[in-house]
Amino acid sequence: MLDFVQQLVSGVALGCVYGLIALGFVLVYKATEVVNFAQGDLMMLGGFFAFTFIGMMGLNYWIGFAGAVAAMAAFGMLAERVVVRPILGYPQFSIIMATIGLGYFLRSVAGMIWGTDDLKIETPFSQGVLRMGSLVLAYDKLSVIAATVILCTLLWLFFNKTTLGTAMRASSENMLAAYYMGIPVKRVVSIVWAISAAVATCAGVLLAPITFIHSNVGLVLGLKAFPAAVLGGFGSIPGAVVGGVLIGVIESMAGFYLAEGWKDVAPYLVLLAVLLLKPEGLFGLHVRKKV
């Protein structure tokens, strides 16, 4: 039973990282109907920025964390302005290829600047455990879960209780109608990309106590976060987080209880099964098309 609980906590912690990356996919898609396949690489770049501020410049962890989030928010706006905005209105395939190309570019630049070695960020939660009888839970994993809950709560309050959040929701529902109502749609889309990059950076920094940061970590985790967004229902913000947690828990349990090789396969088998029974995902809206 203790092993089960420990694997469950580990899976939820890793799934929270998947969920935050998937949340970035969903935010950009809801605002622009663009799938940003560089989302995982934005997480990777944010992790490297945090390592630079905290590990190389010696800044306080929280100051370095905030600096990395701010830097990546600005980079997200720049990426939207330079890479995506000029080709909006073109076929979706063009935009998808542009974001894939952006991901390759970011991985190459990260390798040239920070090298290809695995790096780790020391955090206030890197050491120490919570003991409850015979159960031992690491602070680093508990901190990831707590931070994800806080971040999701703040995002919910922002989107539902602020004027800017309401404008973003209106733009995601109908961009043309929002434009006619006086909402600065281009500015809103830039801010959505900034929030998406900031959330990805949070995922990268939270991931640091669990695993190492390297130039290809964004590609690996992005390939798992995208199915998490699909599993939750692409376009559903709560679904992205729930899908990420489910993927993380299934992966953790399969790695512990099943034979070698099932760890990476099991989440995708569950995804296929869910989509066969509920093609719109767990939280997606079902739309019946007439033939």
C-alpha cells in the first residue's frame, strides 16, 4: 500500500508538469486555433533561463523564478509577433510547420548556449521529506502538486474575474465578433502567447527537482503533454490539467507494476481507449454532425 501511495504521488507530480505544458497548448489553441508544437521547447528554454538566473548568476530562487517567467513571457509575445502573426490566415499546415521549426530552432540555440549536458536547479524543496508513519513523501514532488494547484487557481481567477480575462475568453469564442466589439484582438493573442510561455516556464522550473534539464527535454515532454491535452478534451483548460495528471499516474504505475517497456506505452493505450469511447475527450464538448 505504501508503494502504491508513493507511486501515486510521484505520478501526480509528473502529471502536473504534463498538465501545465498541455495547458499552454490549450490556451494558444483556444485563442488562435493554432496548435503550438514548440510548447515543450518553451518549457525547456524557461528552465534554462531559470538555471542561468539561479545556478549561474546566484540569484535567490524566487527572484530567479520570477525573472525566468518574465523573460519567457516577453519571448512568447515576440515569438507570436515574428513567427505566427505573419502567417495567420494561411492553411493550418503552414502554421504547424512554423511552430515545429521554432522548436528545432530553440533546441539548437539552447544546445549552443548551455551545451548538451544535463543541468539541475537547486530549489528550497530539493532536500527533505514528509514522514507520516511509514509513508515517506519527498518535498520536491509535493511542491510541484501544490504549485500547480495555486497556478491553476490564479489562472481561473484571471480568466473569470478580470476584464482582460473576459476579453480573452471572448476572443477565443469568436475572434471576429470580439474585434467588432472593440476588443484589441492582436494584443489579446500576444498576451495569450505570453501567458502560455510563462506557464511553460513554471513547468520547467517545477520539473527541475524531479529530473534534469537538457536541450531535448522539451521535445520528450511535449510529446506526452500533447496527448494529455487531447485526453482531457482539446480546448478544455481543466481537461488539460486532468489529462496530464492521468498520463503521469498511468506512466508511474505502469513503470512500477508492469514489465519493462510498458511505462511509455500504457498512457497511449489508455488514450486510444478513451478516444474510442469518447472521441471529444473527457471534458470536450460533443458536437454531432449531420451527414
